[in-house]
Amino acid sequence: MTAYVITVPGTFLTAVPAAVRAELAQRLRPADPARSDLGEAEELDLLTVNEDGTFCVRLEVEAPDRARAEDAAVHITASALAEAGLAERDAPLGPPAVTGIDSGG
């Protein structure tokens, strides 16, 4: 398995209170890349929210290939958004991108 850091972009289409953003970050915390050597070296933030409502989630996932890593990151992000009370129509996600790879070798 390979560890990937995946960036998942999105947009909050409605105002999202700070408490909801904090809950979202808490739900994403198990996949926080800052907890790994790769994420720590890059000084990656788990969740970045811009003033215009766009956001980026950066997650570390282990997967056998890039496509499965991207799929897993989108699934984790979408689940965390839903669990934090945000409907898919209120926070659509963009295409994920690999922003780091650690094959352990």
C-alpha cells in the first residue's frame, strides 16, 4: 500500500457557522496528513476555508493506487460533510488531486 495526500476542493454555497466547520474538521481528523511524516514535512492544513466559501480538504489515505486513493478521499470528505449536517447540494466537491505520495521506499 502507498500513502497518498489527496486534496479535495469544494464550495460552501451557504454560510457555514464556525461550530459546523469545527465539527467537520473533527470528523476529518483521523485522516489528517499533519499526523504523518509526509504531511508534517509539507506543513499541510486539514481544512482550509476561504472568504468566498471555497475550501480544500487535505487527507492522507492508504491505497493500492492513485484512483482508489482519490475515491477514498472523496468518500471520507463527503461522509464528514454529511455527518456535520451539510447536504451535498450545500457543499459540492470538485475533482480530487494527489498532492503527495509516500511509497515507503
